[in-house]
Amino acid sequence: MKNETFDSALRSTWNLVSKMYNKEASKFDSTMATGFALLSIDSKGTPSTTLGPKMGMEPTSLSRLLNTMEERNMIYRSQNPDDGRSILIHLTTFGKEKRDDSKAVVLHFNKVVEESLNPEKINAFYEVMNCIKEHAKSFEHFSPTLKT
């Protein structure tokens, strides 16, 4: 293909952003996934079942990540008082400190990008991203057909 496609632009940009976040996270002896999880956990606790979809992670990967975070004393688990069948994930004091580190990196990166764009370009970016999201939700190139 001569022209870059939307999905290749998204993928290559996300790869660069991901590498940058992992490089920054390594300065805190962490990973981007850990930072993202820390930022996704509510102050009152987050049900473990909602964390995976929120982060776009498979249950096995999320389970491994949460176990590592628990071993590193960033989180603890408790029974959900509203639903005895589910578990809430909470941040420890150390986890809150690490979340602050992650938040500072994300906010600084966003500030740097925002300062290099005018408001019209920022609005156009979000407009394009929303359009891509909407089409991605319902896109289907081939309709499945049943063979009889």
C-alpha cells in the first residue's frame, strides 16, 4: 500500500507511545501495564472483573499482573461488600505513591503534546479517533454465510 492506513498509523504511533511509557516506567522499576493498572483502580476499590475490560487485557494476563502487583505490595484484595462473589482491588500506600508517579508521567506527556498543537488540531484529533472507534465497533467486511 502506498498510503498509510488509519490502523497502521494508530499501531505505529501506539508502539512508540508504549515504548516511551515503558522506558519511563522502568525508571520507577515498573512497567506501562502496571502504571495503567494503578491508574485504573478507584480509590474505593475496583472489582477485578471490570479491570480487564477497562484495560483491554485478557484474564490470564491481568491475573499475572495483579499477582505481581500484590507481591510488590502495590495492591491488596478484599471481598466486595455489595457482591460476595466478587473481589475488590485496592491500592496500598505504596501503590498510591506509584500511581502518583504514573499519573505525573501521563500528565506531563499529554501537556507536551497539547502545547505543540492548537485547539483546532486537538479537537480534530478527538473527532477522528471517535469516528474510528465508532466504525471499529460495528465494522464487518464479510458477512458470514452458512453453507448447507
